[in-house]
Amino acid sequence: MTDRTAALKAARAKDSNDKRRRVLQTVKAMESAGQPITAAAVATAAGVSTWLVYADGIREHLDAARTRQRQTVDGDPASADPRTGQQPVTAAGLRTDLAVARHEIHRLRTDLDKLRGRLRLQLGAEIEQPDRAELIARVAALEAANRQFLAERDARTAQADTAQHRVEQLEDARAR
């Protein structure tokens, strides 16, 4: 193996060890601060990927810290935080909050779907409807055409009456 390859391997191993050390320190700090320990929160706080938090040798520390937190919260739910006076978060309380949040999300999604449907129908109606001014112009044109046809009909009726009268006159003249 070349010196360069050995140096790269050593640097990689040192970087990996530094990241693992940071994750373990972060887990301890979060546990002592009473912060909820999740893989995503630890990874973000330590500046590493969540994959590393789930890796063998690290995951066990994470699980142990979670267990200790659960035992502390579940073991003494009546103890309030002296700084805030609030009760600690319990697993049952978190499950209830999650159920309520899921129900609210479902309701909001249903409302959103209804509103989207109504908006789709309204926009479709607006697109299909002709413009008001266009309708007024079209009605006016139809009325003008109707007046013209009525005038032509009246003129044809007058011509027909005149022709009928002329026919009657000619028949009378012939019959005499």
C-alpha cells in the first residue's frame, strides 16, 4: 500500500471517529438538557447524517438514552419542571397529541379538497361563460336581424296582398 493511500485511510478513520465522538457527546448533552432524543435531532445537532446515528455502536447509545428518558418521564409524571412549572411530556400525552394532529390534518385536507373542487368548478364556469358585453352585442345584433326580417315579411305580405288584389281584378275583368 502506498503512503498516500495509507494517509487517506488514516484521515478517513480519524474523521469517522470524530463524528462518532460528536454524536455520543450530543446524545449526552441532549439527555442532560431534557431534550427529546430522536435520530434526526441528534444528527442535526451533531452535524452528521442520520445514517451514522443508526450505525452499530452508536444506535445502542441512542436507544439507551431514550430508555432512560422514558423511565424518568414515566417514573415520576407528577414532578414539574421547576423553571417553567410545566409537567413533563409523557408518552401517552405525545400519542394523544399525535392523534389529535392527525385528525386535524385529515380534516384540513378534506376541506382543501372541497375548496379546490369548488374553485375548479368556478374557474370552469368563468372560462365557458361568454363575456357580458359580448352577450349584449349579440342580443342587439339578433334584435336588429329580427326587425329586418319582420320588415321583409311585412313587405312581402303587402306585395302578396297587392298581387292577390290584382289577380281578383283581372278575374273580374275577364268574367265580364
